[in-house]
Amino acid sequence: MKQLGYAGLNNDENGGMTHWGQMVKDAWVFGLIPDSEDCAGWTDGQLQVLYEKIWAEWEKYAHLPSRLPMELQQRYMRIHQEAITRAKAEGWDPELGDDD
């Protein structure tokens, strides 16, 4: 049986503004994967291992971007602002709907 994998940030729905997409961007922030890696084809197991590494990094800063060192704060803001701009250009609407 073929195991399905993550579509990857570049092919993710809502311009990558999903839980998986957030995880990829956070992995970039902390340098856990190269910025060129969008995790396309990654299995649930691979994503779980990455999630645990990301969680451990966020734990150092109480899971708050405001507690990141300045260099990481700037990197976080740049990565996420670029992602928001790209997602909006692809039609993502940040407003919650009645079902959200």
C-alpha cells in the first residue's frame, strides 16, 4: 500500500496557511531544515519527528515569538510576512468563516 505524504508548503491549501505549513515555516525559522525544503512527500512519521524538534525549540522561548532573540524574531517576522503576502496573492482570506 502506497503511503500518502504531505503535499509540501508550495502545494499546500490556503497558500500554506495550515498547521503543516506553519510547521514548515517554523522549521525554517529555527534552521531545522533548509529554506528550500518544503517537505513535499514527507510521511506522517517524518513530520512528527520534525514537529518534536520544533516544539523543543519553541519550548526554550515559552512558545512566544516575542521571547525569541532579536535575530530569530526578525527571521520569524520575515518568513511569516512573506508567507502571508504570498497566501493572500493566491486568494487566501484570513477572516474566519461561520464554520471556523
